[in-house]
Amino acid sequence: MSSRYLSFDRKLFTVTLGLLAFGLVMIYSSSAVLALTRKGDPGYFFKHQLVWAIIGVGALFFTQRIPYTRWAQRKWVLGLMSLEVALLLLALASPSINGSHRWIKLGPMTLQPSETAKLVVVILGAFLLNKRVEEKREWTKALVPLGAYVGFVAVLILVQPDLGTVVILGAIMVSLLLVAGLPWKWLGGMILIGAVAVSVLAVSSPYRRQRLMTFMNPESDVRHEGFQAQQSLIAVGSGGLVGKWMGGSSQKLLFLPEPHTDFIYAMIGEELGLVGNLLVLGCFLFFGYLGLKAVRGAPDLFGALLAMGIVSWVVLQALVHIMVTLTLLPTKGLPLPLLSYGGSNLVVTLAGIGILLNVSEHE
Amino acid sequence: MTQGLVPSRLRLFGVFVAVLAVLVVGRLAYLQILRGGYYAALAQNQAQERIDVDLPRASLLDRRGFPLAASTQCPSLYTFDPQKLTDPVGLARAVAALSGRDADDILRDLRARRKFTWLARKLPFQDYDEAKAICGRFKGCDLMEEAGRYYPNSTLAANLIGCVGTDGGLTGLEHHWNDNLQGGTRSYLVMRDAVATRLIPMEMVPDVDPKPVAVRTTIDQAIQFEAERVLNETVAGLNAKDGVAIVLDPRKGDILAMAVAPTFNPNEPGKSTINSWRNRAVTDSYEPGSTFKLITLAAALDSGRFRPTDTIPVGNGTLTVGPKTIHDDEPPIKAIYTLEEVFAHSSNVGAARIGMALGEDTMYHYMRLLGFGQPTALHLTGESAGRLRPPKEWSMLSLPSLSFGQELRCTPLQLTLAYAAVASGGYRVVPRLLPDEAVAPPERILKASTCEALKDMMGRVVTEGTGKAAAVPGVVVGGKTGTAQKIGQKAEGGRRPFIAYFVGVAPLEDPRIVCLVMVDEPVGKIYGGAISAPAFSKIVAFSLKRLSYPDRPSDSDMALMGGPP
């Protein structure tokens, strides 16, 4: 038992904890002014995130000790799928916060079911694709239920509205299908359909259309919709090579909306410069490299797909967040995994990484 | 490798991530290295902006502590962000109506700027309530108190005191003493963000040398007022071009009044011509005319070459020197004058003969000794040194001409100081405007006996000579009239190219006042004895009465003024 406990990928664990700790520091540094303005306590967000980090690390150790094969049991999969849908419906039924139905209030804490959806899709995808290979089924036998469930969940999340999470769900699904060997014509078709769907959605609502327009021409409307993008660029650019050091950011003086969540990478850029940005990017790439090693080393296909789902989720979400802050992608409210403020996101991510670590034990 | 997993697809995923990573690294390098400076400037610019707010200037007080120039809290209107104003057009109109600025100009400012913008600075403090009301009516418009300058007596001593522009003193003492008067500025940091904008006072560097709250001058507000009143009455009555009246205490050199016409209202300097801002008492030089005979006689007596009773032939009142004939204004009553009579009847011929008898060097020595041809110790901004050429540049006509005040120019203050030296009994009088300034040790430049004799002669000018109109009831006064022809100049508007002077001393036995009245280019009358002597009489009568009051303000006066000067 104890030898098994020590056999998971220590590097992967270290990178995860490193990013988590760094995130805590950055949350304090970037949200102090905001917290003081909104809550009257500069440490408000930091303290909350610290609690969530402790819970999350607990969740990581918990999932890391559960043999990953348990997730392949039908009752678990069905249970998680049902729970997820129930939570999403509950979120939609809950009163809106900031104009969207993303959260469920549970006493002092709020739960964001769209975050858990990512983990559920990873488990479901691994389960269905593994079944296809094990039971020599047709692709359709896996694709139809996966597509149906992801599609349903996506619709529930889209009405919140939260396009960013849907894009990540799609990316996880495509990544799983990619490594599972889905023929290119199917894959190509899916990516095409996904791209068209996202494009249609992007112009369907006025605020998304505006975001897209400002993305095309970021300096066209510096005051309003282009504001976030422009402020993010100013934050990153003014950081220069080594940044203004911790707390030195002027952009976080409420210029950059949500500096501790959707734009934390820009804050890292402003306070720690190119050096800090490259360090964080490097950590995620290293995480991806170690994660893919775990995928290759997994004892069976289910484990490999589980690992692949989690790696693609963390790495792709990180890249999308980073690219949004650098205006390489239109503005999406996506947190940077492990670093951004947000309890549900952090706990679910850490729980997912726990599963990844469990897979890595079986090398 | 696990069954079912496609290794090439796994590699493809890795490559995809790597491509995105390269894109990110390239973008970071572009933003942070190549464009770093640009964005740093942008960040600085939008987060912080420094604005400077003027702190109160030191007040200027008269010798008794009454304010001549005071600092007030004036309302200044500003907006943090013109783009966030809900009604810029209405605001521009309201501010224009209050401040007199052009509404279109204000609106153009508001449309062009998205930073901290002043709408109107330093409005008169009487407009405070109205400015406040504008802030209430228009969201986004705020009010800040700034130190402004107010001249409670409007034109009083305006040419001496000067006025203040946006960058400090423009003219006069406000300009000359600017560094000492200026209260400095307080800098605020405008910290702005998407939600709110605040002014955060920047840490002030502690003043090593604290600035005075008020500066007391030697001016006596009442004497200044009377000098101005009489001067303006005289100048206006004769429709003259300009005029100067100076009242000076010969004992310490205190300038009690320095009145200039035309003048201006320093509260609204823009409404007057710059010409009316001049302090002609020091910036302009004029031919002194017959008043200069005092210097000729001082040289004659002090050099020991003449005694007051010595006689000078004046003949029929003409003297031909080379190509030129010198005339007396009125034919002499006898063919031979004593020195006293030359002075009392203001004989040009007599003065010319005395000057020629003394010689170039003696005359020049005394002219320099009495301060001509050099700026006074005040060294005010724009002060003129007058014009006195050295003997080597003189023609054969120069010496006789100088002897009765032609071929040189001096400022009214220079002339006053020469008379003050005589009044003081022969000491150099160093003029001063700061009563608390140390007085230089007395320096004798003329013999006491010379001055006694000259004062005597000045007395006879008033009792029996050209200056009878200068007499002051109950006081023995003395002085000298002057009617200087402005050689080679033409006057305009029916004016005549003459300057009418009276410079005198009162009381003659123990001088407390030297007073000069000069009227430039009058219409009609030209004689100093008729124009300036009566003005002198009024100013001196008032001044002597005024000086019998204690110099320092009483405690109750102090309370009225709001604290010690």
C-alpha cells in the first residue's frame, strides 16, 4: 500500500503544487485592491482560495488513491452523468449572479457545475471509447451517446451562458477521439461542425458579436467592448521583461476586470514580466509532457483515455486562457487552471489531476 | 503502448500544443519586449496623471498691514473624464456663462480629451455658489479650491504691485518678488480605474525655507490712495498722456506711495493695455528740465566754487552758445541774479553759466553722485537707468544744456532720490519697499551746509518763486518747478511736448517727505508751477497728516485684518 502511494509521478505532483502555490500568491497580489473595494478586506479572495486549495489538495489525494478502474464502472458513470445534469438544471433554476446562471449557492459557498462537467465528459468519453475497443463496437455506438450527452450538457451550459466552457468540452472530446483513432473523415467533419456551431453562436448574441468585432479590431473601441482586451494588452506589455514585481501592477487598480480570474495571466505578465509568463507557460507545457507520458504508460486504454482527457483539459484550457489574455483569441471568460480564483474550478481540476496521478502510478 | 491508442495521433496532439506555445511565446516577446515601452507609457498614462494645484501666494500688505494683494480661495471647475459627462453641451454653456470662456472652446476641449480636464480655473470667489451649483446640475463636473489673487482695492498701487498670471507674477512686485511670494503648488495624483477616479495628494516635500504668509511693504495705503486721486484728477483734467506721483520718506528711503497714470485693474489685467501696466516711475525716463537745477546748484555749492549769495549775470535772459541761444522762460527781473534767485526764478541762463563755470568733470561727478545714469538700488524689473552720457560724448552745448536739465533723461524715482539726498541733509538715500529690510549705514555725499542752503532756496521757490502753488498751509515746504520741453518729439492729440514737474520737500526744517509730481504732455497749460505744484500741495498736506498716525496697526486693526501680517 505505502509503496503504491509513493509510486505516482512526483514531478507531475510537484508541477501541480507549484502552479497552485504560485496562483495563490498571484491571487493575493492581483486581487487585493479589488477585494478591498468590493469586500473591504484585501485578503478576501486569497483567504477563500486558500480554503479551496486545501479542499482541492484533499480531493487530489482522495482521487489519487482511488484505483482509476473504478471510474469505468457503469454505475459510477451513470451516477456522475445524472448528478451533473441535475446540478446544471439547478444552476439554471438558481437566481442569476452578474446576469448569468452559472452558480448554485450552497450556504457560504457557490458551486459551478460547468466545471465538474469537464471531468464528467472525460470519464464518459474514456468509458465509451474503451467499450468500443473492448467490445469491438462500431464508432457510432460510442459517438452517438457521447455526442448526445455532451451536446445536451453543452446546451445547458450555453444558456447560462458560458461559451468558453463549451469550447473546452468540445476540445476534450475531440482530443479523446483523436487519440482513440477516430478516422480523419469523422474527425474532420466533427471539427468542421464544431467550428461552424461556434461561429454561429459567436454571432448569435449581440455581446459575443461585439466581442468578435473588437477581436478583429481591438483598438476600435477602447472604451467599451475593446476595453478588456486593450487593458489586458497594456497589462502584459507594460510588464516588459521582468515586470513591476509583486503588487506593482497598476492595471489591477480595477482597470482590468476580474484580474484574479479571467485575466490572471495578464497580471502575471504585468507583475513578473516575460520571465513570469514564460515560467507559467513552461510549467503547463511540462505538465502536458508529463501527462502525455502518463497516457503512454497507462496499463490499459481506459486509463490512457482518462489521462488524455485530463491532460487535454488542463493544457488546452490553459492555452485558451493565455491566448485570450494576449488577444490571440476573442475574449472568453475562462480561468487559468490551478492559478485563477474560483473554488469549483480548482477543486475539480485538482480532483482530475488526482485521477491522472493514479493512472501514472501504473507505469 | 496500450491497445487502441494511436501513437501518431498522440504526437499530433503534442505538436498542436507546441505550435500554440510557439505562437504564445512569439506574442509575449512582441508585447513585452518590442512594444513594452509603448504599453508601459499607456499604463502610466491611464492609471496616473499628475495635476498641480496652486497654493496661496503670500499677501502683499501696506506698511500698516492692510492688504494690497491678497490670496483667496477660488473655485476651479474640472472633470475627471470628459467622455463620461452626460451633458457636455449644457456644461460647456454653463461654464462659459460663468467664466467668460468661449463655450465652443470648452466643448472642443471636452470632446478631445479623455483625461483630467480643467473647465475653468480660479473663478472669482464671489462665484463660488454658482460654481457649486453647476457641479450639482452636471454629473461629472467637480469643484476644487485653488488659491487665487485678489486686489481688494482694485487699481490701488496697481502699477507698483503688478498682477499675476497663470504662471505667477506677470508684472510689478508680483513679478519681481515672485520667487518669494509664490506659495508653490501641491501635486495630486489622479488615480483612475474603470469604477472611480480619485485625487490622491502626493507627499509634499517639506519646505526647507517656509514661505512668508504675507509681505509688508513700505507703501502707505492712504497716501497711495491720495497720491493716485490727485494725480488722476490732474492728468485727467489736462488730458495728459501720463503722470507719476511719488511720496518718499527721506529718512529711511521708504517709498510711501508710487502713483502712476494711466493705471489698470490687476483683477482683470486682460481688460487693459499692457501700456497701462507699466510702472512709469521706474521703467520710463523723462527729461527732468528745470528740476535738475537743484543738481547744478548742489555741485556749485558743494564743490566750494560758489556761495548762495554769489551773483551770476543773466542779462536779458538769453545766452548764445555756439549756434544755439538759451532763453529763460520769463525775462529776468534784473540783470544780475544771486544763486538763490537763479533757482527761485528758474533762470536757464543762470544755470547754464554756473554749469559752464564748474566745468564738465565737476558737473558729471555730481550728477553721478546723486544717482543719475544708473539704476536705483531697488533694481525692479524693467527699471530704467535713464540716460546720462559721459563727458567725452558731450558737445559744446551739452554742459550748458545739462545744467538746466536737458540732454539727459531720468526716471521719476531717480529725480526724487536726488531731492531726498538734499532733504536728508546730504546722505545717500537708498530707496526701499520692504520696511523690515535693514537700512544701509548712512553715506554722506553732500555737505550739510550745501543742503541747508539748497533747502533754503527750495523754500524761496514756494514763498516767492515759480512754485507758490505748492504751498501747504501751516507747513514750510520747499521744492522746484520744472517744465521740460521734450526735444525733438511731437505730442499727439492736441497735447504739447512738455513735462510739468514739481519736486519738493516737507516740512523743510525737518523733512519727512519728498514728493514728486510729474505730468507728461498736458493739453493747454504746461508749466510745472501751475500744474504739478498744486497737486504736490494736496498730496503733501494729506501725507503729513497721515504720518502723524502711528506706523504700526493697532490690535483692533489687526483683528479686523485677520491676524498679524
